Amino acid sequence: MNNANQIQTHYQSIAALLADHRLKQALDELGSFVKEVPEWDLHSQFDELQTAYRYMLQYFRRNVSDPQRERLHADLLRKTYALNERLLMVQMELISSELFYATLREQKQDARSLADYRLVFETFAEDMAMTRLLHQGEQLTAELDKLRTSHESAQNSLFNKVWTSPAWGTGMLEEARTFLASVLVPSNDLALFVSAVTMGLLQVFDARKLHYLFDACEHTDTQVAQRALTGIVLACLAYEKRLTAEPELLARLQLLQEKPDFTRRLLEMQIQLLRIRETKKADRKMRDEIIPEVLKNSRNINRSKINFIELDEETLLDDKNPEWKKWEEENAGLTSKMQELGNMQMEGIDVYMSTFSQLKSFPFFRNVCNWFYPFDPQHSVVVRVFPEEEQQKNFMVRGILASPFFCNSDKYSFCLTVNNIPAKQREMFASGFPGQNELPQEAEAWKQENASAEVINRQYLQDLYRFFKVHPRRHEFTDIFETLSFNFRDNRLLRPLLSDADARRKVAEYLFHKEYYDESLRLFDELVADGAVDAELFQKVGFCHQKTKDYPKAIEAYLQADVLKPDVLWTIRHLAQCFRLSKEPEAAHPYYLKALEMQPDNLALLLQTGECEVEMERYEDAFARFFKVEYLDGSSLRARRCIAWCSFITGKYDQAEKYYNQLLQADKPDVQDYLNAGHTAWVQGNTERAVSLYLKGCRAKGDTESFIDLLFKDREELERQHVSPDDLTLMADVLRYGEGE
């Protein structure tokens, strides 16, 4: 095969056969795959698999008892999977121009082992300390820069070596474990190593790489452990079927449950992965709402009208400029949007994607490893922009660099951007700003927060998100944020790990809060099936059913909630609403009356009860409700609409006309107002006025045919008012001709 797409398709076809345990067909397909490569060891492995499987089938056919048959079959599946993955790497390396395989070919020139790299990293801290003792001034700066640059070059080479490494043997795994166990290798280098393993694993499955992540998951450094856990979770999501052939890995996954804080860590990751869904919404809100609003208001501010110079100190302290109030009123929309943005940020949603995605074109990001390097104030990129002494003195810089709200990748983008701005603007960062001395405590608090597992996890996932969404060659990688379901309940490997009721309830509540009603309902239903009994749970089950328009089940859940906690207004109103939506106004009516007993002057309740009574044809009762609302709130357009329509269907045409005229004189008459006013004129014999009103409705609707559809929806009511079907058809054609006829 000389086409990368054909190779990928062939590989995936074999993997699918193995997932269904169709080993004979998989081996047949694999045979043609093996013929394409010259490596004799791969041919030998294939022949061994063929022979072993034939022998196993012969024993099975002869009914020979073999207690090891199941284990042997699983082992053959596992080895066939591994050979398929190895063949993919070998063939793609020969012909693919993708970044991964181009890097793999380059790395073959690097003869250094993991042990060689380990020695380089183990001496870095000592080399830096010794340099500080031996040099000072500009020479010190130059020597430190040289050390940092050399260290970062080694990081890049090691990352690429590990990322593109073919299937690990036991020797490579042991070297990686030695690297992990070293107390002298900086934690940032270990974290980057873990990311390289994860990225390689996501490219092509490798059981030993996943074993390494299980080892790293127990590391004492939080950042290393969290990145390893992320890799394990992503592997479980990406290779759900593949991992069924790896019993040792499945056993290690189960053992994680015994760790004291594992459930908490996994739950935090589940919530954060679900939050990733909100990134697109936040990005859209920034791009379509907040940024245009900021630009609009920046043009509207009239600074010349706010003149501080003419005010004495006493006036300045006591008197607020009326222009400020005007500005606040005019910009209330912006204020609320910024408040919403702040709330999203505090919740942990990625609100900076749209901003920083534009700042990833620097040469720094040409190296894949730099998308995943933990932010380090000692990195050469940072120190060149903000020297060490400035980082200590300038609290604004410290605050930005320590902020838990920016991910690692974005902090590097910030530094690179500052490095490119003109000197005068850069002086602002050098000098800080008034009041900056108030920041040290907050910066220190942020520094501690940055070390928390939750923040590390959030920032790392955001780093991953930026790579898969923004990297210039992102289309060469499978976007895990598009292809994987991040709901662990959909994954048979992860589902048992969050099986306790408390964890499921928290996930369900988050999904409910974010309006993923189908998914939250599944979890709520599980909790109910397991015996959970509380009114709030049944209320939420009912609400999920209501939002998905399954009203009978919503009613059933609300009735359960009402039994557990009677006379809750919210439950009673939703029962009434669901009965109405189910076309059962008689069943809804008692609940509306019960709700009115609790809140007799609630305008919305009065209107809803009246509307229910209209559906029951209890028009006089309905009129009483609507007139009460009009009395309590003379500006209620909804009350007028209800009175007008009720008047129309009961033949009180003069009263209907009076109220429709009031509605049409309002600021923005509704399309329905023109429609119903037209009905009223028509049944009174004023066809010309009816046509005029209908045409205005067509213009308000923006489409004549859509308005005619509304007209025909009222066919039944119009026929009751003695409008014939033929007249209705003629009226529709009059509207189609429009003003000209």
C-alpha cells in the first residue's frame, strides 16, 4: 500500500474485526498487511500467531479439554492487536508526511537513550546553582540563558523521542520507570515526559506506555500524577474495546479504586471534561456578544463630558457625575455580559480560548512539546521578557504569571506577545500600575491554588484543547474533543469507578445545571432505581422529562415529589403545566386552583388558570381571572390578549375589537395581534379592514405563506364563527396578491 489513507483504513478494519473477536478474518486481513513490509521479525510474529490459532482450533474441533483455552484466545487477540499497531507504524513511517511520522524519522538520528537524557536533567539544577555562584552581571545572564536554552533543547528532543517511539519493549519501560523515580529530575520535566507518553498513546495504542502512566499516576508530585491520570482516562475513552484484550491493565485500573483520593480525583476530572463542552459556548459568547459590545461602548463613551479638572477635592469626593449614571444605564447590557463571563470563569469554564487562540503563531509553538510544557517563570521565553528581578518586584507581572485562570500555554502566549509590543507599551509592565502593592498576597494565594489538583487538571485539559483545536497541523491528529464522549457513564471501563451514589449525583447535578437533560436524566433514573428517595430528586427527574417533552413521565415524577413533600408551589405549578401540555385541562385545573390558594395575587398564575379555563370552555371564570390581572396590572399586554381572544371566541366582538385596538396601538404589536384583530373584523363583516390587518401581519411576519399557515391554524375557530372553508381559501389568495389588488 502506498497511500496513507488506505493504510489507516486497513488498520481500522482489522481492529474492528478484533473488537468483535473475529480472529480468523482479522488474521486473513493482517496477512496482506504483513506482505507490505520487509521486516522479517514481523513476518515471524504473524506466522506464529497463525500457527498457534490453528492448533487451538484443532484442539477445539477434537473436543480436547483445555483449561487454558480462554486465556490463550485472549492472548492471541492481544498479540494480533499489537502486531496490527506495529504494522501501522512501520508502513506510515515509510510514506506519511504527517508531522508525527516526519518527527519519527528525524528522531531515528538521535542515538541518546533515556538514561542519557536523565543524566542531563538530573544535573540541571546543580548547573544553574553553580553558575549563579561563579558569575554575576551580564555574564551571569548570558550563562544562565545558555543553560536554559540547552535544557529546553533537550526537553524538545526527549519529548519527540518519547512521543513518536514505537511500541515499547520491557527495556524501554524500565528506563522510563527509572526516569520517573529519579528525585533529581525536575518535576516539570517529568510532567512533560508524561505528556509525551500520553500523546504517543493517543496516536497508536501501546500497552507498556499505559502501564507507565499507571506508575506515574501514583507519583508524589501532583502535576505529574494528574497528567498521568488524564492520560489513563483518555486512553480508556479512546480504546474502550481495545483494552478488553489487556487483562493486566484492566486489573490495574480496578486497583486504582483502592487509593484514598482516587474517586475525588476522577470525579473532578469528569466534571472538568464535561466543562470542556462549554468552551464553544464561551468562545461564541466572547466573539458574538462581549467583544462587539465592548467595541460599541468604547465608541460611545464621551470622555470630554467628564471633566475632573474643574472639580475641587470636596466635590470630587462627594458628587457623582450624572454622565456616569447615564453611561451605566446605557451599558447595562455590557455589565451583565461581563458579570456572566466572570461567573463562567469562576466556575472553571475556559473563557480565554477565543482570545489566546489568536496568539499561537509564534515560532515557540512550532515545537509540539511547548504546547504541553508546564508554565515556568524560569523558562528562557519568560525570563527574556520579565527578568527574575522584575518578576520579584513587579506584582502585576507576578499576578498574571501566577493566575490560576490562564492555562500554561496561554501564559507563554502572553509573554511572547509582550515581547513583541513596542518599548513604550512594555514600560507599563516594567513600572506596574498604581495600587499594585496590594497584589502580593493574592499572587501568593494564586500560587498555592495553582498547585491544587483541580487547577492543574483544568489547565492541562485546556492546554490539550488548544493543541487539538489550534495547532497549524491539527488536521493530522484525531481531535479527541470531537470524537470522544466525555461522559464516563457511557464507558464500560470508567463507569464502575464512579459508581457510588454521591459521585453519580454530583455528575447528574452538573449536567442538569448545564441543561443536558437527557444525560442527567439517565443518572437520576439510576439513582431512583437504586432506591434514592427525596422530593428534590423527583422534581428534577420530572423537569428533565418535561424539557424533553415526555409529559406523562414528568407528571409521574412530579406526583412522587408531591407525595414526599406536599404543597410545594413549584411542584404544583409544574404538575398543572404538564397536564395542560398533555391536553388535559380538567386535570390541570385543580392544581392551578391549589397554587392560587397559596399565591392568590400571582399574575402569571391567574393568567395560566384563566387560559386553562378557556380550554375547558369555562369562559366566565376565565374572564374573571383576566380582568383581575388587568386591574392589578393595567399595563399587562398578555391580560389584554387573553381578554380579546376570549371575547372573540364567545362572540363579544365589540369588546374584542376594543382590546385589539389597544394592542395594535402598543409599541410593537405582535403578529398574532394583527391576525386575531383581522379575525374580529372579518366575522363582523368588515372584510376590507380584515385584509388590511392581515397584510400588516404578513409584513410583521416577514413571509406571506408563513402568515397564511397561521391563518389556517385558526380554521376551526373561524368556522365556528361562520367563516366558510371557501372564504378562507379566497382570503389566502387575496393575501398572496397583496396590496395591489
